[in-house]
Amino acid sequence: MTSAEDLRSRLVEEVSPSSTWRDTFMRVPRHHFVPDRIWVESEDDLTPLTRVEDPEAWLRACYSDRPLITQIDDGDANGRGYRSSSASMPSIVAMMLEAADLAAGHRVLEIGTGTGWNAALLADKVGRGNVTSVEIDPAVARQAEEALAGSGVHVVTGDGEKGYPPDAPYDRVLATAAVQRVSYAWVEQTSPGGRVVTPWGTSFHNGTLLRLQVEADGTASGRFGGNVGFMWVRGQRTPHGSLEDRVRPEHEYTETSTDLHPYEPISDFDASFAIGLRVPGMKDLLVFDDDVPGNPNYTVYLMDPGSGSWASWRVQPGPHDYRVRQHGPRRLFDELAEAYSWWRKAGRPEHTRFGVTVTPEGQRVWLDAPGNLVS
């Protein structure tokens, strides 16, 4: 059996953190924080893996550059198998830590303790007593607190969207769960000149990394950059539900046709990011005929759980005349087509040209400059 030290060295070589983080990754072993029972993702399935039953496979999973699911259904044994907590992909962890631009002595608020590994990496960098980590799930928080014993990290059980005022102000706020709306509490609890780093996305596009600089007037502004997908903070999840829950045989619909192929609007990172900005609350699901990936016959479903609206976008080989059905008060395909047209007319801007300004009144998304707001 390969030793944990050898596996850790190989992972560090693979992840290639900058020289400022390399020693930290070597000093903080990931497997000390991973629960004995995890789930490994393979295509659309989750495969359980336990340390007792297969210690070597478990250890190798700990030192693979992939996310490990550590909880499903918020711990509900009768749930439907939705991922609710994880150990993040190490290369993404390294990217986010570097984006935070940390230094010894910085006071850091982490949103989403998870396993505690990220908090331990932070503490190794900025020093004992300088990291506060907030975890909403009591069971996850207890396990992380045990793993972090002796690290000097202050673990708090609570809603991370509220921050943690007693330990404020912070030089950095780093979220390990994605948001659609940046909590103003994070800005309010950060010192002027400090930074907020968080995964950010929409129901349609999860997601990218947002870096915000906090100003002396109590606002924060910054740009997007990087391909990162995270679980949502619990207060901002799009409601769970299956296709069968949302698209019912008895639903009435209108039917039209389009020559728009879904490839770019759905699959292109920058196009789908822009569409998600313009069409809030919309989710998509691609269903291949006969459940065979790559089948040229498939349907793209667009769904808004909030209004009960949906659209189906049927694609088959042949003439570009695709059937579109739409149900509910929102015409989701029409909204998507309009947003896609807007993105093309704007010159197909990359996601890095978009940014956000956060104020006490909320957040504003803009293109190129804070004054050029995205509707």
C-alpha cells in the first residue's frame, strides 16, 4: 500500500500550487479531514466508499484531484440522493486560496467549514487564532471541529450568509459554497481594502469565481474569472426536483419551431454564463433518447421551479427546424433566445468582462464597467 506521504507528494505535484502554498499543502494532510464514509462521483452516479471496507481505495480517493461527496440529503437517510456537502477538488482549493492573496496575520472568515481541510490550510498560512469558519450543518460542524482540534480555528455552527460579527473585522472572507447573491454581511464585516472571494453562479450556470475588493464607503466591487462549480449555500439553492415532478403529462403547452441549435447557448461557458444573468431562476436538463449519452436524438428541458414554467427543445438529425414546447407563465425558451441574441450582439463577451458591485441595497451585475448594468 502506498503511503499517505507519497500520495500527498504526488497530489501536490499534480495540483502544482504556487511556491507560497506548496509547503502548506505538504504540511496539512487531506486524509485527516475526510470522513470514513464518502461517495465518489462517476458520471451521474455516486459510489459509496468506506475506509473500513477498502482502506487503500479510500486513501487514494483522498489524494486524487477530484471532489469527494461527504454528505447527501443534508444527512437525511430517507432522502433522494442529492449532494449536500463535499471535500472540494484540491486544484480548485489551491486556485481559490491563491485568489484570496493571503499573508501571515490576516484575519479570515471562511463560509462553509465542510471537512475542515480548507480551514486548516488557511490557519497554516495566516496563523493560529486568525481563522473563523462558519458551518450551517451541526453534524458537519462537529466532525470538522474534531478534525481541527489544536489548529486554532474557531468553528461556528450557524448561517454563513450572516457572517460572524463577534470576530470581525476580517481581512478576507472566503466562501466554499456558491452564491447567486453576495451577502452584504460579508462586505460589512471586511476591513476596507480587504477582499471577498466566493464561487458565484446562477440557476443556469454554476459557476465562476468572484473576487471583490471592499472599499472605504462600505461597498465592494470586482470581476469574475475561473471555472469553478460548487454546491450552493443552503439559503440560495434552486429547489430540488426531478423532471417528472416538473413536466407533467397533463400540462398544456404552446408549440413552435426554431433554427437555434442548443450547442452554444447550453454548452459554451461564456454564452451560458451571460444567459444565466439575463434569465433568472432557469435550470436546464439534457435528456438523451434511450438514456444513451451521445445519442443524436435528445431533448433539452428548461425549467423554472418558482413559477412552474418549462420548455422542451427537441433536437434530431436533419433540417434545422427544432420543435419547442412551452408551458407556464414564463416563456423560457423565448427568454433564453433573447438573452443569447443579446450576448451575440454585445460581441460575445467572455465571463471575465462581467463584474459585480455589492452595496447595502443589494448587488448589481455589469459588463466592462460598473455603470453598464446587465438587466
